[in-house]
Amino acid sequence: MTAAPPTLCVRPGCDGTLEDDGFCDTCGRAAPAGAGGSGESGIPSGAGVGALGEGPPTAAASPAATGPATAASVAAVGPATAASGGSGSSPSGRVPSGSGRTGTGPGSGRTRSGSSRRRIGAGLVAIEPEPAADPADAVLADPVVPESGRYCGACDAEVGRGRDGRPGRTEGFCPQCGTRFSFTPALAPGDVVAGQYEVLGCLAHGGLGWIHLARDRRVRDRWVVLKGLLNTGDAAALAAADAEQDFLAQLVHPHIVRIYNVVTDGDATYIVMEYVGGRSLRAMRDPREPMDPEHALAYVLEVLPALAHMHERGLLYCDFKPDNVVQTGTDVTLIDLGAVRRIDEPGGDVWGTVGYQAPEIAPDGVGPSVASDVYTVGRTIAVLVANFDFHGAMRDVLPFPEDAPALEEEPLRRLLERATAPDPAARFGSVEDLAEQMVGVLRQLTAVHTTPPPRLSTVLAAPSASVGVDGPASPAELAAALPPPLPDPDDPSTPEVVAAATQGPRAVLAAVSAEGALDTDQARLSAVTAHLDAGEVEAAGRALEEHAVPGEWTWTWLRTRHAAAAGRGALAERLADEVADALPGELAPQFALASLAEHRASDAGEPAAGITRERFERIWRTDRTWTGAAFALARLRVACGDRAGAVAVLDEVPPTSVHAPDARVAAVRVLLGAPRLTRSAVMEAGTRSEAVDLDPLRAATLQTEVLQACRGLDADERTGTVFGCALDDDALGFALEERYRLRARYARTTPERFALVDAANDARPWTAR
């Protein structure tokens, strides 16, 4: 009997198949209606995960080690504290960590097999599989919480610390608030919990107590994790355990650890979870050497669909950190859901970890939100890529770029600054928005050593390829070329506006101003865009003054275009910088910044700043549709004396580009423009000129420049031929005469034709004598 063929994922760009639970085994997203399963993360296809790949990695080697799982793979780091959302109490402790799925024990059937690399982070980064290991190897031989990690679960005070050479107590009462504490494991190897789970030992200690490895005697001896409580008398901890059971029963996602059961044994309550072996991001990150940003972004992107899945169901994760993101095989999983709570839950205790938790989460502050989850993601990336005192003096701030080399990368720095902004309203509005920009930043980072595949923006229209090709773009030229924001698909006026746009800006203005037209944000945005496209700068300015919403990047972007169109370059630069902060993964704001700076420097007769060249370089290597960036970069390299580099970047313009001939012509002129011409440069210019497919007039013009350059060579350098012409004076004169007369036939004005005929006569050898 032939097995049924697998159901293929229908997401664009994904070649995965749907598993039994309705989720794709590659992109991790739920199947759309009609394809099995339900739910939708909203994260762009490929934003969180990539397809299996056999080719060479497109990024540095994976930081994952190949050794067996150890206790480090489940050890927690830093105090996991709880801040009250209204109760006045603030219990704290350690949120437990875990490790990734393994294929060695019973009950672990979701692991990819084989040794193939897998590409993650929109397929931009390759990772090696994390080898499966015996779960028993992860059991701690001596389960002791270090004294430096002992804190009161109620007031976060230090407890259990030694004095005068004497070791600290593992059980006792907090000297500050009197709350009882215990860091002694409640279970020993061989204990059986609830008549079903045989304990092998401790894996780690976290905010809700010890984590134990056990076998489920009733389900094929599968490996499970028992998460006990820090203090069975702690009402908040008990409530958190009950909440975890209720919340997590709703969560089924390939990148979220599974919850099997919650059981009571005597006075103790335990949450029974899937055992996830492997290594956490914290274990992968060398304490002395930060993780490279490409892998950090790719790993975090892998689990953002899980976070979005939770948000869609009205749940907040609250404790995102490197300890809770784990790889096994080539799977990446989000574990330890003990801090999960409902978005609309009033008051109560909020569990989190110092150094990752958003600053507004405090006993007298606001409760958690999607924005606070976004903050924890940003802090996680920062901790992975930089060495800094994130638990202490810098618990709420990022390190300076000079202290953290990874943050010298402008897009990454902007991404983290927005994700961890002190004001929750200034952060990314959703995990989907964050993921979209992370993919854009990751493309810019990986472009240093490989050319990313083309990718259209999901927030801005396609760019104009022509601006900046013929020279530094003026602000007005730039304003006309900058792409507008894409229409909001959820706005009711969008269908009418999009239909009108096919007939031009006047049709859009008529549609949005017609009687009965919807007065929506999209209609107002489209009206401003139409005014700008029609060259009605003053009308666009009046509409912006009336309707622009402060802090909304769409309006700030239109204000950028308007300022440039009005010739206010300095204001346009400032506004473009704000949009670059809001959209660090987008290239259009960076192109606007670089182009405005190049024009400003050109007008002042000064060299452009180094950051301008860096921006053009980043744009060009990331996306070859920004042809203007290549020409600008070539101009800036020439200004720095790097003519070879200028020619190289012009050669990178794809032959399919409409501006490929312009790039080839520009390369010839770069060679001919050297302060001192050499024979090799002139001969190369001639060879290149013959290879360019140009109309007769342009070809004759370019060949004239090459032949004139040949005349400037020293006599001993005039060997060989150019365009089949010897390099002696007579041969060059006849060749020049021929081309001047050809150009004269195409002259548009009488004075131009006369000038070209005179040049032909001057070039003819017997006229020149």
C-alpha cells in the first residue's frame, strides 16, 4: 500500500510540508484555511525559518558545538524577578532554562534527522545540526544553587550567602522581608511523582524551583521534565504554576515546548513538560567572545513565529532570553513558559529576568504588554552580540558602539535601539513588525560576504533605479524618486485608492476628494503622495500640516519627500534619519540619507563623509536594484582616488539592468579620467568601449574620448591598435574625423553641428598640417 504524499506548505518561498499538528516543518507557520490547521503568525514567509539546504553556508560557521548536552544547556543566568502589576508584592527568583529537542529518548519525535545543514533566518544563515545526546548526561551531579545566584523570591534580596568563611544556608528566612527560602531539591533520584514519573535528577534551578529530569512510566518511558516550585508555601508561585497549565494548554506550535500535564504529589505541584535536549543560546555564546550578529538574529528569528502565535492568542511570554531559546538537531525551540500571562490580565505578579525585563515592568509601574515582549527580544539580541554589564549598571541601556563592535553596524544598532526604547510606544508595534525589520538587517549583514537573493519591501513600493545615475541627485530629484509607503490592506479606502493610482495622481486626488469618499488615514496619505507626484509641493505641505500624525513613520516619510521637494535638504536629512530609526531593515531611508549628504557635500565643494560612502556600499551590496547607489559609490571612490574600486562597482551593475550600458560607459570614463593616463588604462578603455552595446551616436562619442586619450600617450606607449586603428598621429586623426562627422549628423542644433564639423576638420591629418 502506497503512503499518502505529504501536504506541501503553500507559503511563498517555503518548500516544507505540513506535519500532523497542522504546522509546516520548515517555516513553522500554521497552514492557511483549507490547507489544514489554523492560526496565522503574520510573520513573512521565511522571516522566522529557512529551508533545508545542502550548499555551502551563506554566513559564518554555526557557533553550535558538537559535544554532548551538559548542565550548561539548561542552566539559568541572572535573577528571574517578578514585578507586581498591582498587588504590591514583587516575588523573584530564577526562571529555569532548558535545552533543545533531542532524538535519543522516547517521546521526542519532532527532531529533524540527518546531518545536513539547515538555513535559518529567511534562509540567509546556515547552522550545523546540534547532535543528540543522552538526556541522562544533562543531570547535575551536584545540584546546588551557587551562593551568587540565591535571591529572595519576594523582595529580591540576597539570601543564603556565606560569611566569615562559613557557607551560606540553603534553607532559611529572608533577613529583609522574612519570607522562607529553600534551594534544596525536593526530589531525589529514584523518587516517583504522582505514581507515574520516575526522577533521574536535577537539570537546573529557576524562578519556579528545581527542574527535574524524569521518565514517564505510563507513556513508553518517554523523557519528561518536572518543574517544581521554589517554595510550596509561596502563593504567587503556585498561582504561576496553575496559570501555566491553563495558558499552555492552548499553545500548539512546532517552536514551543509541549506541556503534558500538571500533577500534585503530596504538598508539591509539578508541571510536566516535554524534555528538550541540546543547547540554549546562552550555552552557545562564549562568555569571552560575543556571538556573531548574523547567527544571533537568525536564531531569534526562528522562534519569533512562536511568540507571534502566543500574542495572537492573547498571551504574553514575559521572559524571553538566551536561556529559553534552544537548538537540537536543526530545530530551534522556545522553552520555559512559566512566566506566560494573559495580555488583558489585570494586576498580579509578572515574572521576568533582570537585564531583559522592560523598565516599565515594576511594582508601581504598568503591566506587561506586546511592547515589553518586544523589549526582551531586543535585549536578548544585545546580550548575545555584545559584552556589557546587562544585569547591573547597564540593565536598561545598550553599550556604546565603541565598547561593542557589533553595534558599529548602523542597521543593527538602530534595530536594537528601537526594540529597547525606554518608551513602549516607540518600540516596534508587534513581533511581526520586528521580524520584518530583523530580516532586512540580517540581509544587510550577510551581504558583506554573499549576495542575498532579491526581496521586495513589505512597507515601501519598489525604488526608482534612475535617481543618482547621472550625478549627485538634487533634493527635488530625490523626492520624485523615493518610493511611497505601500497601501494599508486593512484600510477600507485602499481598494479605491489603488484603482485610481493606475490612472495617475490626478485620479487619486479626485477619488479621495469626491463626495462620499472615505476619510481614512490611507486616503489622506494617498492624497499627500499624489500631490507630491503631481509636483504640487505647496498643496502637499498644507495636507501634511493638517493630517500628519507625529511618530508615525509613514507620515514622517512623506514629510521627508516634501522637505526634499521643497529644497529643504537639511530638514529632509533629519526626517529621513527618523525613518531609518523606525525602519532599520529598509534601504530607502538610508539611500535618502546618503543621497542628501552627497548632494550637500557636492554643493559645498567638499568630500562626502565616510558614513555616506558606507551607506551607499551597504545598499548596493544588499540589493542590486538600487542602481543609483552603485553610481554614487563609484563617484565617491573616484573622489578618494580609488579608480579601480569605482570601476569594480560599476562592473557589478547586472547586465539585465536598464542602466547596464550607462555603467559600462561610466567605467570607461573613470579609466580615462585618471590624472596621468597609462597605456594599459587607455587600452582597457578601448576594449570596454567596443564591448558596450550603444546606439551609433553614443558609441561615436565614447570612442572619440578613447581616441583623444590615445593622442595623449607618450610616443613609446603608442603600440597596438584601438578600434582597429593604429596609434600613430595620422591613423588617430582619420579615426577621430570619422567619428566627429558621424556625431555631426546627429546634432540637434546648428551651432552644435558646426562645432563638430570644425572638430572633424581639425582632426583630419592634412588639415592639421
